[in-house]
Amino acid sequence: MTMKNLKDVYLDQLQDMWSANTQLLKMVAEMGKHAKNTELSKALIAGVSGINEGIVKLEQLCNEHGIKPSDEHCKGMEGLVKEARSHAIETDFDDDDTRDAVIITQYQRFAHYAIAGYGCLRAFANRLELDGDGAILQGCLDASYDGDKHMTHIATQGGVNAAAV
């Protein structure tokens, strides 16, 4: 697809973000199964639910603009998922607390990717005067920030990092 203007970029990035989220689902669920810390495991399960909500919203936006969300494959998220699998799942750990710390690290990389993606999409929607889209994307952005902050809390206040020492 030739990018002629910001609207083309916006539509392409909606599809890319949908692809990123669909790739994330399985990995976050898998990390939740490997997490020892109860609060972390619950947060990852909630994260799966939040990712599903984002997918539904992105699919809705794509449909409203007459594009299929599945027409784009996010290679950036593909790489992050491979890294998470390698570092958090397939690596041998002497203790589960250390694995939990790595799971949080990998999840936060996903969250930061989402924050960047949703932030750009929201800015594009606002510039294009797609106010309804902008509001939906702001909700997704807020949820991504909340997930990141919750993981920081689990790591620092919830004792995961201290237990991994």
C-alpha cells in the first residue's frame, strides 16, 4: 500500500496494532501460567482481558473505515513475543521469583510498545478530526499505562524484585 497521507498511515497503523495485540494474547496467557506470584498471575490474566478489549475496539475501528484488520502483520510485536518466549518461558531458572521478575520485564516491553502505538494512533485520529476514534484510542492508551504501572507496583511494592534477589 502506498502511503499518500496521514489517513493512510493511520489506517495502516490500526491494522498493525490489531496484529500486535492478537500476537500478544497467547504470550501473556502463557506468562500468566508460568508466574508464581499470585498477584502477578492475576494481573496477567486481567491483561489478557484488556488485550481482548483492545482487539475488539481496533477491529471495530477498522470495520468503520472499511479495512480488514488482518491485512497487516506486526513484525515488531513478533520480535517482542519471540524475545519473551526465549527469556521468560524457555530459559531455565533456579527459582520462580527470578522468572517472575523476567515476566514483568517482558510484559512491560509489550506495554511500552502498546503505549507508543496507541499514543500515535490517538494523535493521528485527533489530527484527522476523528474524535470518536480518538476517544476509543485514548481508552486503550489509558489501559496500557495502567497495566504498566500495575506491573511496576508488583515488581517494586509487591515483592517480586525483592524475592528475586
